[in-house]
Amino acid sequence: MENHSAYFQQLFRDHYEPLCARAFQMVHDRKASEDIVQDVFLALWERREEVDFDRPLLPLLFVAVKNRAIDLLRSKKWRGGESGLDELDVCIRTLVADHIEEEFQLSQLSEEIDCCISGLSEQCRRVFLLSRTTGLKNREIAERLNISVKTVEKHIGAALSQLRLRLSRSGFLRLFL
């Protein structure tokens, strides 16, 4: 439990402001934004026994903040007040938030892939990048590197296996499939 507490405190310190900014993009109210983020962190803390702290939590936090902001925007209390938001406003803000979330997830995915590729052996990385970035056929890669086609296939298979393993451990396969 103590380990979760330290991790949670660091998570809060590192991501409170960006999450507040995200909520503010939707609700345009500083206090409401802070309340949303605090509610999300409180809910996470209350469910800490169910949370897998080995997985990246930032994508989950961004989704939770977006969903709480949407709930607030849709509430009659919020719309009936001075904000004057109608369903079109809520819809537009939701679409903008979805776009921001997708960009964030794609950026995180790209970083994860780059990190995985950089962790491959030099020859495996070279073969994989030639295959994926230049579009060379296996035979062409084999000729260029003076190795057999079977070796090229082995390296590509190993690289893909490592990518699948890393992305499934980090939760990205679940997000993008």
C-alpha cells in the first residue's frame, strides 16, 4: 500500500496541471476543471486495490477527465446556469476533447514503438526499419545486407513479437484494437 501511495503522489504531482488544462479546454471554468481532476484522482485512489499500477495510467486519467467534463457539461445544473451551453456546444467540446485525446495516445504510442525499436539488436533493428520505412521486400533487404531471406524473416518476426509484447504490456494494444 505504501508503494501505491508514493506512486500516486508522484502521478498527482506530474499530471495534475496537464489534466486541469485538459478539463479547462472543455468546461472553460478553472474551479470546475480543478474539481473534475480532483474527483478523478479521488476515484483512482479509492479504487487503488483494483488498479494495475504497472500499466501506464495517464491515458486512463485523460479519458476519465474527459468523461467527467462531459458529464458536467450535460448536467442541467451546469447548462441551466450562466454558461448557457446547449447540446451543440457539448457535442463540439466533446469532439475537440476526443481529437486531443487521440493525438495524445498516438504520441504515446509512437514513443513506445520508438523505444521498443531502439531496444532491438542492431541487425534486427536495421532489418525491421528497412522493411517498414523503405518498403523493401525481404529479398531486397537480404541482398542489401548480404544475409539470407530466412534471416530477414527471422529478424522481422522477432521485432514484431517484441513490439506486440511491449504494446500489450503497456496497454496500447487494448486502446487501438
